[in-house]
Amino acid sequence: MCSEYCWERIYVTNNPQHKLITLATDGALISTFMDPELQYPWGVHVTPYGQVLVCGHISHTVMQVDREGSKKLATLISKSDGVSRPISVCYNTNTHQIIVGLYRLDKIKVLE
């Protein structure tokens, strides 16, 4: 399931420069986002509701940013929640949970 939000923007992570880059579908730059809690960004997911989720691999965080990719809305999970080196994130529309994949670990973290 994908809403119109999935097709309006392209989100690109620039790991070494710690940036989330948002492009229009024609390739035009919309925004470049940096935050101290987003170190070595990796996995990005847009929920069917247009929520943008991104993993901070080295900062051990998953955060939500606005649709323009210019502002942090919330840090959803951090190392204190038992997350180490998140690398992927997705939203399960059936269970309404956020699922986070962890680098080199045989487990996932599920947020209710």
C-alpha cells in the first residue's frame, strides 16, 4: 500500500556527510537535513501516511522528519531503548508497528 506521498519526493542518505537529502521527482533539490542525532543515516522509509522515518546508524537512533526533509519532528528510538546501529526501518500497516533492523544482529526492534 502506498499513498500519493510515496511519489512526491525522493529521499537519499549521504552517510559520510551525515545528511538526508530530499529531491523533487524531477531531481531538483528540496532540502538537505543534518542533526546531531542523525549520524551516518542509512535506511529511509515513507509510511502510507507520508511520515518519513530515517535511521541514524552511528547515533543509534530512528527519527521522524517532515515531508520536506528539512526538520526533525521526533526521535522515535535511541540507544537507551536497546537499539544498536539501526540500518533499516519500515512501518507495518497491518500491525501499526515500526520495525527496525539492526546491523550484524539477528534481531529486530519493534515499536508499538
